Amino acid sequence: MASIKPSVPKGTRDFSPAEMAKRNYIFDTIKSVFRKYGYQQIETPSMENLSTLTGKYGEEGDKLIFKILDNGERLSKSINDILKKYPKDKSIDIRNKEHLDDILDIGEDAIEQADIISKISEKALRYDLTVPFARYVVQHQNEITFPFKRFQVQPVWRADRPQRGRYREFYQCDADVVGSDSLLNEAEFVMIYDEALSKLGLKDFTIKINNRKILSGIAQIIDKNDNIIDLTVAIDKLDKIGLDGVIKELLERGFTQADIEKIKPVILLQGSNEIKLRSLRDALANSPIGLKGCDEIETVFNYIANCPLKTVNLELDITLARGLNYYTGAIFEVKTNEVAMGSIGGGGRYDDLTGMFNPNGARLTGVGISFGADRIYDVLDELNLFPEATNQSTQVLICCFDKEGETYALPLLQKLRQNEINAELYPAGAKIKKQLEYANNKQIPYTIVIGSDEMQSGLLTFKNMASGVQEKLSAEQIVERLS
């Protein structure tokens, strides 16, 4: 049998101990800020029912959902049913799962293919953490105290084309509050981004903020209310394809040149946030929903004015659309200005998301944000912002010459650990030089060497591996030093 070269699927990665230490530094920093603001942690399953996810992310988002193929008897029965419903002159072996493409080819159009997929796949890997959270809230609403402030740190999956800063499997760090329509929540999310990213060492980053009501107002003034999704999807690409590209896409989507001339000045607003808001109010004077969006943005700015930010630049950006269907109010996007990278965070308000799962129940408004942990990792790595201590899992290594020394060291090892000092004992038998090399390779800052002289005197050789300085100390003195 030919050997198979070990590999991982494209868009996924292994993480070494050093990388995990850095990742946990990011997670722990963000979690500490979440907890400071009153958020509690939950987790949801890696997979959800396909029906839970479908239709929540827009047409483009739905294409990126990783569907899970059914298996066993259910799959065989489903394929048999499909072959009966869509008879074709095809020789398909239902026992061969590789014939999935042939099975999908039976569907003559998108509707038929969707019907076929629903029969052979009823589950999918979660695309984000927000929709599963909405499902969780509806399912557990009788156990929850509202407003419910939760955070969640788990992986998500997207069937995207892998590239720098974009993965098929990646972690999100989300915080949401549901059951409150106060715009103080939006202001606090700006503060959370500011505090967490500042703690991680970023010195130049921007939070872009917009409001879907303003975008609806733009659609209203050109009498294109039914085309709001087409409008937002196009203008959201302004920084990628430029104004000419946006105009071309809008024309292809049915907008007229007259429409474009009306909205172009709004899209290209310049100046401070205050100047942009004044200009928007003038442009949207005949749009009640647009003016409401302006009021909401101004309220958020007023909250933040009373709580000065540490580092972040807060920018009103009308081109920020985030094409996800569920946002209804504020929209956020975070970008670092120190590294060429896509957004490292984003979110918004979703007034009717939970209603998708509970149409007859009370509508629960919510607002949330997400930190893109994998992109933040790449940014910190490129800027060399990880503290050196993140690579240290062990504080001290005990080295022994023989079994007798190993036996002598065990009570000391236990004492170190009881005092919350991360400690290892290198198994006896290896040369001391090899044991010290082990400490250097693992970046362990201190070693304790135990030989016959140390056991007789009770004074152990304590070495600082960085400076090379050695001291003779008692076990009690070493514990005190390391504590």
C-alpha cells in the first residue's frame, strides 16, 4: 500500500504549543474584558440543523455554509427516493458516496438542487455564532434572565477560498446582549473593542460605524425600497472595487444613472463625524427612517463622549453595509491601520433575528460584536506584540543526576506545584547537559540541579537560564523566589 503524505484540509491549520500559548493570550484577554462588562459564557454545538442556518446570511453567505452529508441507511434511502423522483438515464451506484456530484446533476435548476440537498443533508457546520445564539435564546428563553449578556469563543466554518487572513475553519469571539433596545449597548461595544484591542497592544485601529436605517433611507429617497439588499451589497464593496466598480454593479442590478447621481454624494461623504451627520440629515430630510438612523448614531456618539476612548478612531462610514440580512440598526467593523489585513471584528443590531425561530413569540431585539481571533493573531504576530511570557508554560525544571536525586526531588516538585508554580522534573538517566538543553528549548527560565552535595547540604543549585547566574538556596527560599 502506497504511503499517504500527512496533510490537513486547505484553509485549516495545526497549532503548536507556542502558537496555542499565543492564541490563549488573545482569548484570555478578550474574555477578561467581556466579563468586566457583565457578559457570561455559553457554548453551542459545532453543527446545527441546516434549516437553522439557511436564509440568515443572504444569498452569498448561504453558498458558504458547510453542509454535512448524511450517512448510513438514511443516505441510501434518500438517494433511492431522489432517483425515483428525478428519473434520468444515469448509472449511479447509491453505495458509492463519490457519486454525489452525479446525484446533484439530476436537478435541472436551483430549486430542484435545493430539494435534493435537503434530502441528503439535514445538518451543517455553524457559519457564525450569532444565529446559533439566536436559536439558543428562543430554545432556552424560559431559563434566561433578560437582558441576556453572553459571550462565546468557538470555531466556525465557511466554504470559502482560502487566502492570507481567510480560513475555512477559524475562531470567533462573540459578545451579544439580547432583550434590550438601549443604544448604551452599542456604545459599550465600542468601549469593549477599544479596551480589548488596546490591551493586546494595538496602537492604531479604526471602528467604522453605520446604521442600516440610514441605508434604508438612501434607498427610500431614490424610491428603491425593494432593492435595499442590492444597494447595500454593492456599496459595501467600495473599498475593494472603487466607485466605478460600485456604479457598474448598481447599473447591472437595475439602478438608473439618475439614482446613482442622487446617492453618490452620500456615499462619498467627507469630514468629521459631526459634519457627515449634518450632511446626512440634509440629504435624508424626506426619509423618516433615514433620520431615525441618524438619531441613533448621534445617541451612540453622545454616550461615548462621556466615556473617553483609549486608542480607537471611531468613524462614521456610510459605505459600511455588511450584506448580512439580519442587521437592522447599528453596524460595526474594525480594522487595524498597522497591518494590511481585512476586518478584525464586526457586528451590529438585529431587531428581528430571534423572530425567525419564534414567529408567534415576543420579538427580542439584540446587538452583538465579534472579534476575528485568527486575524488578530496574524496582526499581533506581524507586529511582534506577543509578550515573551506567552511562550513559557513551565517556570522551573528540576534536573537530577540519578534515581536517588529523583526520589529526593519529588516532594520539592509537589511543594512547587502546591504553591501554583508551574514545575517539571526531568526523568533521571539523561546527562545534565541534555536536561539543561531541554530547559532552553522550552524557554524555561529557571532550573534546579540536585546532586549528592545538594542532598547532603539541603542547599540546591538554582540557576537563572537567561543570565547564567547560579545560587545555592533552600527549597523554601526557591519557593519564595518563584512565588
